[in-house]
Amino acid sequence: MKAIRFHEYGGPEVTRVDDIPQPEPKPGEFLIRVVAAAVNPIDWKLRTGALKQYMPIQLPFTMGCDVAGTIERGSGKFQPGDEVYGFLLTLRSGAFAEFAIALEGEIALRPKTLSFQEAASVPVAALTAYEALFDRGKLESGQTVLLHGAAGSVGAMAVQLAKGKGARVIGTASAENLDYLRELGADETVDYRNERFEHKAKQVDLVFDMVGGDTLERSFAVVRPGGKLISVAGFPSPELAQEHNIEAKMMGVRVAGPRLAEITQLIDSGRLKTRIDSVFTLENGIAAIARNESGKSKGKVTISVQN
């Protein structure tokens, strides 16, 4: 089968499309015939070696963690022919391939209202947003959340999920994306290049940071005492957290299949939508990764693996 892999850490030049043996599922595993996959920053960050201290992998490594396809083999909750989507958490068998291995807890039945391409674009973004807002951030109806990078894939999911909970949403993005945030339901928008978010966000209950750097550092000052700051883009300062009397943490995604089943219900009821930027073939998947890495995509970059 064909798979996109890297054999050493480095830039885009270390990535190639290889012919490799089809993986064999072990007891408790499912073999998925991949129809579509989606690109996430973690894919190319793993390739650069930036995460090797925290997420050791075995080289050569097959890339991709967002997957949608059909069950080819395996028994248990899912049967051959079932259409599924999921987040391959275990870094064992990547989604940028004609076949991939998944555990039962990593997948759920595909939303009926989405195509395979659309379904593949959902798991990482929706799961990250859900965990940050509700599992870690404990966001409740009537509270205010500030979302940095709100027009990105995770941010767009966070806007919709927070509004669905009944929260007040302030989102930061570039000027060309502010209308998009309003369409998603944001109550207030901030053009981060020309406005200071501190002017609109004061005493918020939760900051969900997807930007890092100076944005993360400045966010401590707008959280109410006892509030929370959750980041997926940097490690918040413990000293600043103590100074402002808030809870501040960096997070990664821990849950998949059971939570995805909840997300499926939100999607099929029309309460959660996804946006595709572009679709590439598996043979041209390296260009898909470059598109995501460029930071210019508006929505998820997906890879069409099989019809």
C-alpha cells in the first residue's frame, strides 16, 4: 500500500510517498480502509522533531491522525463495512495511507450528514475544542470565554461549542476572518493585528489560547480571579498564574471515541459545522502538508485516499 512517511526528522524534504506492507490488526484492533484523512499541525511538528522529547516515535513514521473510512477487519463494537471516523491517538499506524490501524476507543460511526472528506476534518479539531472548553475549562452557560486563533480549525469548533453551551464568546482573528467568526456565533471579535484584545476582554471566566507567545503572556491579565487559562500553543507561566490567582495549563487531547459519538450527534443535528480548505490526493499529500504548514489555509486541508 502507499503511505506518506518520513525517515528522519527535518523539513518537508524528508517526507515521501512509500510503498509499504499493509498493516495487520492485532486482537482488539481494527483495520480501516482509509477514504480520507486531514492534516493537523501535529503532523508536521512531529516531522520536524519539535515534539520528540514528549512524543517519541519509531522511524520511519507514517503520518496522519485524523481519519475517515470503512472497517475492513476487526470485531467488537464495529463490524466490517462500518463507516467510521476518528483520531489515531496511539501514533502506531498513520492515516496518510491506504490502510490504518485503530483501537476501538479511537473511532466512532461517521456522521450521516457529512462526506468522508468532511468527517475526516472533524476529530482533532472538535475533540481539542471540547476538552479545552468543558473538561479542562469547565465552561458553563452565562460565562465568558476568550478564544485566541478563533478562525482556525480548532477555534471554529470552539466558537460553536461555546455558543451551544450558552456562553458569551470573544474571538481573535485577522481582519479577513472576523465575518466568519460572526457567522459562527461569536459575540465580540478582535482584529489581533490592529486591536488589543484587552480592550474587549475583561474579567473573563476562561481563555482558550491557540496562539502562544506574547498573546499567551498577555492573557493572564484578562482572566478573573479563580478563572482558567488553557493553552495548546505554549506552557503558561506558573508564576503568572499564581500572581493572578488563576488556573493555567497546557493540554493535549486525551479522549476520542466516546466523545466523538457526542460530537456526531451535534453534527447530525446541525449544531456543529466544519469547513474544508482544500483536498489533495494521497500521491500529492506532501503538498497538503505544506499547505497546512504555510498557515494560509482557511479550514481543514484533507487528503482523498480512496473513493
